[in-house]
Amino acid sequence: MTYDVAIVGAGVNGSMTALTLARGGMKVAVIDRGGICRQASGVNAGTLTMQMTRVALMPFALRAHAMWADAKNWLGHDVGVVVCDGLSLAFTEAEEELLSFRATKRREAGAPIELVSGARAREIEPGLPDNVRLAGHCVVDGFANAYLTGQAFRAALLEAGVTLIEDRAVTGAEPAGTGWRLLTSDGPIEAERVVLAGGVWLEQMANWFGVRLPMKCLINQVAVTERMAPVMRTVLGVASGLLSMKQYPHGTVVIGGGWQGTGDPVTGPRDIIPTNLLGNLRLASYVTPALKRARIVRAWLGLEAETADALPAVGALPGADGVFTIGSIHSGYTSGLCIADMLARQLLGQDIPLSLAPFATARLVQEKNA
Amino acid sequence: MKAETTDLCVLGAGPAGMSAAIAAAEAGLAVLVVDDQDQPGGQVYRAPSLPRRIVDEDAQTGDALRAAFAASGAKLLAQHLVWGAAREPDGFRIDLLGPEGLATVQTPRLIVATGTTERVVPFPGWTLPGVIGLAAATVLLKAEATLPGKRTVVAGRGPLLYAVAAKILKLGGVVAAVIDQATMGEWTGALPALASNPGLLARGLAWRAQLLSKGVPVLHGEGLAAARGTDSVASIVTTSGRVFECDALAVGHGLIPSTDLTRLLRAEHHFDRARGGWVPARDAMLRTSLPGLYVAGDGGGVSGAAAAAPQGLLAGLAAALDSGRLAAGSRDAEFASLRAAGDNRFGAAMAGMFALRPEQAAAIPADCVVCRCEDVTRQEIDDAIDQGAGEINQVKAWTRCGMGPCQGRVCGDVVAELVAARVGSRERAGQYTARLPLRPLPMAELIGEFDYTDIPIPKPAPL
């Protein structure tokens, strides 16, 4: 059986690409060495914010936010999305400068961020301390239950006729006719075109095609409290972007912000660094003093890919006809839906409303492997 | 933050941990033992908080071991909760929370002697107030000399049933019934192995005789169909439909090796149903797959208290040997005899008696809560598997089971059994990924006093 497109990696980018392609009439397979959305797409903090999004991604992030908010309708399944306000806070003069500069740039890129006083921020979020100097207030914010992403997409992919192959590792690729043969732990899979959607494993995947695509690996830390009575109603962050925090309807508070642990793409996430956990939690409880009553029940790490310029790697893989990548989106969970949808529409030969050219994978490829 | 270094760190001050410390200290290692209780003893030799009303054999053995431990020169860090651990280039880092806040221990060698967690296979009503674990009942009875209720039903599987029932009688309480899932046939089948420790067998038979002489109904081959009551347990119904009124139910279905630490450190494990579940792989000297990491006692596979002490001594000597404090070959005969004592038939037979049977998980009704922290029912777990969750961590993600304060310690074994029934094996079903903190950490104690400017906020991401 030859597929029109085989997608390697069943995270949110691969799954969304597959869904649009299948709904567009293509015969699609998604292959993952584990279960669907078990890596970054399932373990990230679920934040759908504009205040941590790169300026170049803002138009995509805004569209993606609307997609997440409406997932029940177009995806057909719930990912527990809550749309709410977001606040990014400054407590020092330096943070005030950083915040006003960044908020202005993001606002110019289309994010409806308003700079408000500390007093106004406390009206919006009464649980804040009284020394907020300045806040970025954005009405387009919110969060998803990241751990439900796989459940929702799995059902949607099967309904769309996608062949989902979990627990099968792709180990290499070779040309086959006009397309490619993917070698796997359980026999070959042939497809006319291949989309690599492997997050931090994109570098290894590009290697199958003799292409060197360097990827950095961030090891992001997330922590969660026990269920508790409501202590916040907005998505809270700080000017530097090193905090993202929100309370889920069931009462747990998820605390992230990109503090680092240890690990690498080969062994996966390894260890939480206690001083980084402490730093993240101190920042969280400084922003919301009521969290001092919380108990931390769990912390974990997820791997996020980052390119040399910290922008996505989307489009044709040079030197390998019919092979494409999507990944390293930086705020990938928020924006990925929209970018993956657009890549799929391009592959279907449709016009897309925004250009993916700035993210072309070709800019990142170094010398070809010998 | 307080930071200590030592030659050997031992986690858990039960019989295995104390014995390991005694052996290693005698061989010249600086030993630091960490335990979350006030006093050493662990679960089986738990130190009493009040003067003893009952001095039994366990109490004597425990007091003697505590005295030997106190004289050993090993240092005890009591009231310290182990919440994290990591491998470092020179060994291990252990993260602790104690009365004075956060602390760490750096050690080239680590012996994990953290025992077991009690298994309760869910049944309707198991979350009612008044329903407690058999292990919790032993804490009440041994350490606090307190009865679980005025009229207690004791139910489940394994020797603890009889130990708990007998202790309740000894303290003057009423046992409404003992409901043992094991049939008389299973017990007689185990007799030859149990006879390998005549003392323990005699004690068990004496407990049983006491119960029968007091007219306590002892049912065999029966389980609990339900516990009933509005605000708290008022009666139980057995699987054959017999009803017993009570105000307390002590129930347990065996013990599960506590592998949080060895999983967190990513040592190799394998599934050994007869020894309680997933256990770390160990060599003849109780070394795990990670250099410098040893596991002694029930945490390496349920073997019982009698095996825990010799296993502890062996692991302590192994750490000394691997540190170069013992000459190779100098104590081989001792190792062999400790190994024999640490691998006893009695403990293995008992562990086999209360190993989880697939039928026990299969019998859980659809609407019964399996994960009590997050109120996840059997039906919701089955639905997640129907929707394509092929292993336990995907089930956790899609249902929240195992995400609560106990981190899946209570439900994990049973949930994995439910998944295994559908995906073919416990190996395929997998284990919950170990996450720190290993126990919930109060934020206030964790963060302490600090200034905003002290928080080492990293460089902002690019705009």
C-alpha cells in the first residue's frame, strides 16, 4: 500500500498536517515510535498566550488561538480549552522597560495587548501582590489541557480516514519509485511524499535523507499543584516570559515558563534541577501569594526543539524531493495548529492566506552529509 | 540549603535499611540513613509513640535492631522526606525536606530500602470513612495502641489479616469477621513452604486459633462485594452475600514493592507478579543496573521482614566491598549465608499468597472508583483503552487517574492490570513514569523566605 503522504511524528504538528491532508482527500499515514502526543504535545503547559509568542509568529498564533477555542467544532473533540484574559507583569524598572518594549512590538504585530497600571492589573486579577509596576493585558489568552490533545486528535484522525501507526519506530528511508520507502521496526511503509514532524528529533529524521538540519533541544520544566480553591482567573506571566501560570477548572495550578532541566533527544528528559524548580515556584508564589497554601504534587520535563534563529523549520527539505519538515515552532503548541494546517493546504495545492517562506527549512540546512 | 556528603546513603530505616547501615558502618563507611519518621523501625518494627501495652516478638526484635543501629555509628536523618533523586557524575544527589527546610545529600553509593506500599483492590464503598488499609491498621495498633473501630471487619489477602485481627483481640477489640480471599486449599498448598519457618508458621496458626476460640467467623475464598454506609462504613457484604455489621473495615490485598526511587533513577526493572509487581533487576550482591545503587528488602521484591535484615546486611557489605573497604573474596561464605537467608521460602510463599490475581482486577465493577485521588472509575479507564490508550501513561493523560496527591501509588498496580488485560501483558501496559516530588511538597516550606531579586530568573527568550 502506497500512501500519498506519510507523516513521521504524531504530535500536534504531525497530527494537524495529517488531518488537513486527509480531509483534503489524500491517503495519509501517521507513524510514531510511541503513542500519539506523548512527547511535547502532551506534556507542555498548555498555554495559548500571545504574550510569550514571537513577533514573527503573531499572525499565526492569533489564528491558531481561534482554532483552539473552536476545537470542539472543527476537530470534533474537546481539548479542555479555556479562553480568558492574560497578564504579563513587571515588578522592577528593568522589567517595566522590557515589558513596554515587547508589548508594543507584539501589539504592532496584531496582538491586542494593552499596557495597564498595577492597580488596574489587580482589578483584573485580585490575587496579585500590590507592587506590580506595569502589566500587559491581553484579552486573547487561555489554555488547553495538553494531556487531552492526543485523545482528541486520535479520534479525529481515525474519523478522517488517516492510518495511525503508533509504537512503530522509523529507522531510515530510501527512494522507492517516485516516492520514498520508510524503513521501520515492523516492515517498510511507502509514500509519495513524507512530512517529518519530529520535534527535537527532526535532526535525526533529516539524517535519514542525508541532510544535516541542526536542532537545539530545550528541556522545559512544568510543575502542578494539588487541586485548590480558585486563586486566579487569568493566565499569568512575567515580562521576561519565564513564568506561565493558570488554574484549571478542576482546581490544579500549572506552573511553567521554560525553566530548564537536564536531558537530550537520545535519552529523553532526565532530571529536574532543584534550584530551577525552586526558582520557578518562588516566582509563581511571588506573583500569586495564595499559592503559598498549595502543595506541589508533580513536576516534569518536556523537550522543545529550537532552531538557530528560534523560528520554525517548515517546508521542503533541500536535497530530498518530496520530503518536508514541520517543527521547532517556538510556542509550537499555540501556533502549530495554524502552521501545520497551512503546510498541508500548500501540499494540497491550495492558496494560503499567510506566507510560510520566512520559516523555510532550507535556511537552516548545513552542508549535506557525506 | 543544607548539603551533606557521605560514603553511603541509605533510604529507609526499616529492618533492611538499619541492617545495611550496621554492616557498612562496621566495615568503615560513613553512613547516613534517611527516614521520614521520628524514629527508626520502618513499618514492621515501628517504634511506639506511647509506652508499650503489648510486648510481642516483633517489638523485641525491633528494639534489638534499633539498639544495634544506634550503636553502629551510622548517622540518622529522621523526619526527612525524600522528594527527589538524580544520578550525578560522582554518584547520586538526594533531595530532602526536613524540619529546617530543603537539604541535599551527595553520595557515591545509595541503598534503597523503602519497603512496600499496600495494595487495595477497589470495591464499591472502599472510599468510605472507616475503611482503612491493613498496614494503616497495624500502625494504629502497634504505634498508637488504638483500635480501628468498635467492631472491625478484617478482609483481603495474606498473613496481615490474621496479624491485625489477633492484635485487635489482644487490645480488647471486637473482630466482626475475617474475610480471606485465599481458600483453605491455597493455604494448605503453601504449608510446605511456610513450614520452612516453623516459628512464624506457629505464630500464624496461634493467631488463627485465637480468632476461632473467640468465635470470630473466618471465611475463606470470599471477597468483599461492597462496603455500605452513608457517612461512614456501617456494614459489608461478601461475594457470597453474607452481611456483617461493623464501624471499621481493615482491608488489604498484599504489598507492592515501592519502586518510585529506582524508577526515578531509571534503573532496570522487570515484572515479577509473585514478588508483588515491578521490581528492580538485582545481581547476587543486590546491585541494580546502575553502578553504586543497591536495593535491599521488600522494595526489591516482597520477601518479608525476616528476609529484609539479611538482605540489608548483604547490600551494606556490597557497598563496602565496592568501595574497596573489604578485600575481594574475604567474606564470600558470609555473603552466601546472607543470600540464603535473604531469599527465604517462607517470604516467597507469603508473597505468592497475596500476589495480585488478574481475576481481582477483572471483578471491579464498571462504576467503581479506581483512582480515589481523582475519582476515576473503571468505566472511564476502559473507555480510554477503547479510545486507543495502549499503555498506562496514556490512560493517565486521558483520564487523570494517577495524577492526584498519591501519584498513582495506590491505583497504579490495579490500573496497569486493567490495561494489561486488554493489551496482553503487564510489560506492554507499563508503569507510571516516576515524577518528583515523590510526596506532595507544601509550597511554603519549599520556597522559604526570599526576595524577588534573589530569584535567578534566566535570560528572556528572543522576541
